[in-house]
Amino acid sequence: MSSRPRDRPVTISIVTVVWNNIDGLIATCQSVREQSYAQYEHIIVDGASVDGTQMWAANYALDQRVTFISEPDNGIFDAMNRSLTRVSGQIVVFMNGGDKFYDSHTLRVVAESWDAEEWSWAYGGVEYVDKFGNFIERYMHDPFRRRNIEFGLKYVPHQSTYASLDVLRNLGGFREEFGTSSDQELIVRLAGQCEPKVFDQYLSKFLSGGAHSKGTMFERAKRYHAIRRENGCLLLSNRIADRAFSFAEGFWWSIRAALAKYIKRKPVL
């Protein structure tokens, strides 16, 4: 539980990781500025960009609520972990370059919920958009099922996830060895602490593409096998059975992705 005086509003720490993506950063910062809830701090962690990001962000950081850091890092999750030594709010959300809050009242909704219930972590739905901001699809994982996350059957979008800073630090942040699935591995550990508060509404808009869209489906299945092994939740508590499941899952994901690509490219007669 937080030691924050009850008469003081909760501070939300917004962390934005960016590298050579000035347009995405500007879009994210605009979304932050549009929030009706003003009790936030914005931590921008730049991986030593050379596209003008540093100059633009340094000017943006004239706002006393903004902290700008630019230094080489070892990728997205390394940068996210570095931010945890800088943030000071009670709860944290990771909104990377190009991501936006769902609307101007998102932070207020989250703050009022936390003020009433003081949960350890919570999440809501996400809307996928293209680089022009056009709607692609929406996703909501409700009700929460930890086992679905462990097997990669469902996921929790980190852009729509809010977690206690104390809990994040106690868990040691993200484990970078799980690659682009490091955010879901953290969700597994968060769920091991307690059940989340689930918002039955959308909290973010995610720019489709990026790191999560890279790599093969077999590589993804292998990462989830590693997540289950490291967190003691293997299928039937057996490594061989779980590896067999991972292979079958990777095969199925590959077929499904190939079919989706074929259908998308098939001309309309």
C-alpha cells in the first residue's frame, strides 16, 4: 500500500522510450499534453537518437513535469528498466514513441480508480492504428486469465497497463532475456503477486508494427516456453511436454499468419 497522504492526488509516471523516431515521440507527447489530469510526470528515455529527437525533446523538457534522458542503451526493455531509477510517481505506465492515450480523460480515469481502490496493477483494452492514425482493430482481454498469458494465448498490452512503482521495483523490472516478450513475462510475475484491476474500457492507441511484429512464430513460441520454465508453470509440470506444446503452437501460429497474409493479398473478384 502507498504511504501517500489521502489529500494529495496520485502522481502517474509516464515513461516513453524512443530511438530515432521523432514523429512518434511528438505524437505521444501531444497525447500527454492533451490529458485532463495534470498530476503526472513524463520521463523520456532516448537511445542517443540522431534524427533531431534530442533537440526537440530538450525543448519539450522545459516543462517541469518532463525529464529527458539521452544515452546509448541495449534496447527497449533496457531503457524501460533504466527509467525505473528516475520515476517518482505512485504508478507507472510505459507509452513508447508513437503510442497514445485513448482519449484526453484516460489518466483521470486511472487516477480516480487507483484513488478509490489502490490496486497494485491494472490494465484495459488497446486500439490498433496505422501510421496515419486510422483504426485497424481493438483488443480487450477480459476477464483476466493468467494461464492464457503464460501460454501466449492472450496478452496484456503494456501501453494500457498501470503498475505500482514499488511493485515494479520489487520485481526487478523487465527481464530482457525474453526479448520482445519481456513485457508479457513481467505480466506473468505481476499476476503471481495478485490479480489485476481490469478496466472494461480502452486506455491506449498502439501504433501497429514495431519490434513485436518481427521474428518468426516459432521464435515466439520458444520465448513463451522459456517464460513458463522460468516461472514454474510448465504444461503438466513437464519440460518435454511443454516443448512439444511449444512446437505445435509455433506451427499453428505460422499457418494462421500465412493464411491471414494470403487472404489479405487475395484480390477481390
